[in-house]
Amino acid sequence: MSTVLPIIWAGLLAFAVFAYIVLDGFDLGVGILFLVEHDKQDRDVMVTTVAPVWDGNETWLVLGGGGLFAAFPMAYSIILPALYPLMIGMLLALILRGVAFEFRFQATSYGRFWWDIAFCGGSIVATFCQGLILGGLIHGIHVDGHAYAGGPPPWLNGFAMLCGIALVVGYALLGACWLIWRTNGRLQARCRRRAEWFAAIMLGLIGIVSLWTPLLHPEFTRRWFAWPGMALTSPVPLLVAVVAWLFWRALRKDHEVMPLLYVQAWFLLCFVGLGISFYPYIIPPSVTIWQAAAPVGSLDFLLVGAIVMLPIILTYMAYSYWTFVHSKVEPGTQYH
């Protein structure tokens, strides 16, 4: 069990992070789309589509951060000092976004304009910070013993910046596909066109990041370009291409739910590719999940809590979506 428990907890944390990406990703994407959507009434509709679920989606961010602290304290103590500016920036942006979300409905037309800017800006900054965090972690954190060794910030490089841009585009794509499902009329038609453009850009960025990642560390290179690792990795890019074809086919056939599901499948394949590159490291290329894990007794105790809490969270989320996300949001519908 001493070797299995860290793997179980790594899987639980990976699930929490992925759940956050695909769920909070689309409502951050709705905020990002405020950049290109200038009609006041349509902006109200966009916000109303995510109003019942946006705060619940962030449960997974709390679960992921708390789980990392409890199950992998060594990794937590290394990652946070290396990425503190980004963590603080992300949290401040999420707070600004949450405040703007509530206040924009109470403001006058002029005041609402500024709250819309805050909502959009908070969404973009939070998303870009998350991409920089991911890019910095993939690029590698300099570790000395059991601590962050300092030096140049791991997120201040071209690769991390590219990951930040890619995540902004990806979340905007998720937001556009969410609005295809939840809206009608001219707003839905505009979101279809935007989804095509965002998908093309995202596919190109996925290709660049995927080719760049194996060049960052020799272990990544062997994993992706040497046998027998290629037997595991080669299906991933093929599946990305298949999902891309299915996505554009669904858009052309005017499907409403399927484009969102295909984009989420795209994110899942990227996540699987990331897992293939990382395993068995939690901080590449030096700290494995076993080195960073808490004592077995702690992991046992925490697992009991996770077994109790995860079904409750999943049930609550499923009930929220079943109750509130079952029909189109029409113009004039207001969040109160």
C-alpha cells in the first residue's frame, strides 16, 4: 500500500484538476468572450448561462490545492514558492471576477460597462496565470534537496508564455461551445463562427506545445520519441486529429451539445499526454510522486475523507446542472 497510495492520490488530484479545467474553463471562457461581444443584452445572456454553476465549478480548484497540500506536502512546499506571483495573481483575478459578476447586475448602464471590463479582465488574467503555472511546472522547477532552489522564475520563458496563450484560446473555445448549447439566434450563430476560428488556433497551439514539450527534458524525449514509449504515446496525436474532424463535422451539422463535448475530449487528450510526460514525476524532472507523498498513515486517513466527500461533491454538481442547465437562456432572462 505504501507504493499504491501515492498513485491513487495522484489520480485523485489529476481528476480534480481536469474537472476544474473543463467546468470552470467554459465560464472563464464566457468572460474572455466579452472582448469580442459588445451587445449589452447578449452579454447579460452570456453571464446568465453560467450564473447557477460558476461558483460551484471552483470547488475543484479548492479540492486540488487542498489535496496537494495534504497528500504531497513536499511538492506543495516546492511549487508554491516557485509560482507565488502567479498564484496570487490568479486568486486576485478570480476575486475581481466574482465581485464583478455580482455587481454588474446591480449597476447602472455606465457602471455596468466598467464591471464588464473587470469581469473580462479577471477571466483573462486568471486563465493566463493558470497557463503560466502549467508551463512553468512542465518547463521544470530547480530543486535543491527538498526545497525550491531559486534562480530565474520557471514561468518566465517562451514555453510558459505559449502555454498561457494556449489556455486563454482553449477556454474561449470552451466558452463559445457552451454558448452554442445554451443560447439561440444571432448570439449562437456568432459563437459557431468564433468556435471555428478558436478551434483552428487551438489546434495549431496544441501542435506547437506538443512538439516543444519533449525537447524540454531528456526523459520527455525518450518517452515520446523512443521505443517502447512511442507505443503508448503515438495514439494521442492521432486521436486529437480524429476529435478535430468530429468537432468540425458537428459544427457544420449544427449540433449544439456535441461541439462542447468534443472540445472537452480535446482537453482530455492533452491531459493524458501531459500525464504520459510527467509520470512518475510530480515536479519534473527531479521529484517523483513517492518522494513527495505524505506518510502512509496520513494518506490512509485522507483517503477515507476523500471517499466520503467526492460522491457528495459529484452529486451536488450533477444536481445543480440537472436542475439549472436544462433549457436555453433567452434574451431578457436576468440573474438575481
